[in-house]
Amino acid sequence: MGFLEILNAMVNLDVVFLVGVIMNNLSWVFFFLTAGYIFTDGKHAIRNGVIFSLLVLTSQDIFKLTGFGIYTAFGLGLLYMLRVPMLLFLQNTRDWGKHIPLAWVLSFWFVVAVVAFMT
């Protein structure tokens, strides 16, 4: 299940499909909401949970479409080595803490581009 199927259901106002997706993946809904809550200290948890879920759903569609994946040893290693210091820096600075979801998304797509050019 990817972003395109959900987008198609939203355009067609298929409420039964959307409720079915949410109810069948209830644990993932709470996982993304928890990630949004933890990474932003309880502020805008729903918005950031939606951002994180959209990142996962769109990456699934792109990887399915291209046959490419970031989940290799090099890709995950680079992602973690880039993301951890960047998120720690953003979390410990006063004014930059609100940009954590943007940094999360941009670091992911940056690593996708690097891994794509390296392989």
C-alpha cells in the first residue's frame, strides 16, 4: 500500500477504503504519531506524524517504481551517520528545533541521491 493508492482513494472520496487502511494499520498510525511526538517534544505531533508517514509512503512508491532501494549497508550507514549528528544539533539549538521534520526528510532524500549516484 503506497501513497498513490491512498491519494486515489482521497480523490475519489472512498471513505470505506481510507477507514480500512487506518483500522488495518492502527499500530503504524500510533508509531508515526509517537515519532512525531517524540521528535518535537509534544508540539505538532499529528502534523509531524503525517509528514513521517508521507515520507515512508512516497519512498515505497518511488522504490517500487524504480526498482531501487536505500536499504543497503552503505545506504543505511550513511543515513544514520548523517542523521544522528544533524538531529542532535537541531534538538540542542534553541531556534532550529522547529526544523527537525524538514531535516529528517531532506537527509533521507539526500542519502537516496548519494546512493543512487554511487551504485
